[in-house]
Amino acid sequence: MSVRQLTGPPPTPLRLTPLASSPRVTVLIASYNYGRFLPAAIESVLAQTYANLEVIVCDDGSTDDSAAIADHYSRRDPRVKLLCKENGGQASAWNAAFAACTGDIICPLDADDTFAPEKVANIVAYCASHPNCGCVVHSMMVVNAGGEDVQRIPFLTPFEDGWIAECVVRRGGRWRYMPSSALALRRDVAQRIFPIPGTLRVCADAFVFTLAPLLTVVGSIWEPLSQYRVHGANQISASVSDLRSARNVAAWSERVVEEVNARLVSLAWGGEQLDLRNDLQYLETCFIVALLTEHSRAELLRDFAQLSRALLDDDLYGSTQKLLGLIVYGASIGLPAGARQRWLATTLGPSRAKQAIAGMRGGLVRLLPHRQRS
């Protein structure tokens, strides 16, 4: 992977246009065959305590009743606008929605997620009190398909605030980012991020949250202001405990960084390009791929030693996360190959994060007898 110094002035945060006293907020919803969730998403926006907003729903060629649902809301409430297009992926749907929006602040919302009633008001208040901040993230509550709380995210890692571009580059693009439904952008920043490259058909928010902190000051709100719904059909799972998912996430990460580096060149952004070899989460994913493929124990021990050094040197993970990683990945090497996937799913699954360390010893004991019986 070649990494080079970019030409141009040293990176500094964008100078943002002053906000109006009551800025307009646009909520972007890209929807594809999520008709069963879309009403809750739209209604959560229409129930906001902040009035000056619009909702742009872009239906990306759905084959269910998503477009009819959005059309119903657009006829009932003038704040809702529906766009329909042929299927082209999430990036193309977001691009179409952004091109039609008029907001000073942009809040993406996945069609299967919801906003808390005070979400937009909190974002507007934060931007008003932090005029140099062009990207805001906040906590979320993970819920299951039935809407029951599973856990809060982030759980272990604190947010980062300020001009953190140098840290993001040093970590290969990594920071305490959040999914799209917990992101907000000032329009000055969004105009440099959109259009999102069309190669990112899924999880286009990765391009947004990787590029944004390289352009602007970031801020955070600890209060959970949206719900992230886990229902089994999410495009990228929070857990990469199986080989197919791990390979997909690794390839997806590589594509995102390639596109971000290309955009930095077009923006004449100074500094170094992002290098995934410095991204600890990418290294973890690659190690999971090695665990689940035909690698010798000696090779795994060598790779684990490298990963351990990266874990211990990391300045974003806390001590609990570092300990969790060392135990989970170290114990995986000692397991028979057929038991590793189940062990990773048990210890790294998103709904088990709070119990992971306490349950690892018991999980290991349960897996070993299973191998003896098989």
C-alpha cells in the first residue's frame, strides 16, 4: 500500500459560515426495501421538538412498499419530500437526497433507525455554542428488531472533541466515530464530502465519518439521541466473527480509505494520506481472517505478537478494551480451528460486550468439551 505526502498547505479546519439564529436542519433518509421500519424513522423526525426542518427521503429502487409509505407522509406533511430513483446503492441515494436539500445542518438517518424527540434541538444548540465545530457525534441506544434496548454505544471508548485530524491520520483513519444516525454535519463540511463515491454501495457513512474529522473540528454529545436497530439484515454487522464478514469488512475498509485519499487529493489537503496499516480495527479484522483460515499456529503467534503491540500502543482503546482484545485473540490461537468462530461470536458479539470479560473463562470451558464430543 503506497502512502505519500499530499501537496498543498498544512491541514487546518474549515472556516464555517455563521449559523442563522434558527438554522434549517435537513434529515437525509436513504431507503431500500425497509418499508417495515420506515414509518417509525419518518415519524421520529416529524416528532422533533425543533420545528425548522425538512426530511428528504430517497427511495433507492425499492421493491417493497417503501416509496408508497414515504409518499403518504409527503402528502400529509410538507416537510417531507420524496425522491425515487433506480437502485444504485446507498451512496447514490444519499447523493440525490443531499442535492435536493436546503439545510444548514445535515443529519443522516438510516431508514431502520429512529431519532429521540430532542435530537435535532440538541444538535442545533451544540452547533450554536460551538461555532467552529462542523461535525457532531452523539451516543446511541442499540435496540433489537422489537425495539427493546440492548446496550448503549459507545460503551467503553470515550468520545474525542476538537481538531483531531493529526490523530486520525496517525491511526489510519480511525477515531471514536459513530454510525450515520448519530452524525451531524454543517453544510460547509457536507459540501466537501458530497457526492460520496458511487463505489460505496453500502455503508456510505464510512466515507463521511472518515473524511469529516480531516476537514473540521468535531464535537460530541454524550446523551443517546437516536436508536440503532439490529435486526439481522443490517448491511455491515457490528461483529466480524465469521470469515465471510471479516473478509468483506477488510475489503470495504480498503475501498473507503482509497476513496477518502482520492478526495483529499482533489481538495488539495496537506499532510499524509491515510494508511490502513496504522488502523487497529483493520489489523484486528485481518487477524480474524488469519484465525479462520489455514494459518499455522506459529504464523498466528507471530501475527498475534504484532497485534498485541498495536493494541498496547493504541491511544484510543481503554485498558478494558485492550485486555479484552488480548484475551480474546490470544485464547483463540489455542482453540481448535473449528471452535474459533464460535468463540469469537461469543466474546465479540455486540449484545455481549458488557459480559464479555466475565464470561470468557466460562465460554472457553464450554468450547473445549464440545471439541472432545465431536
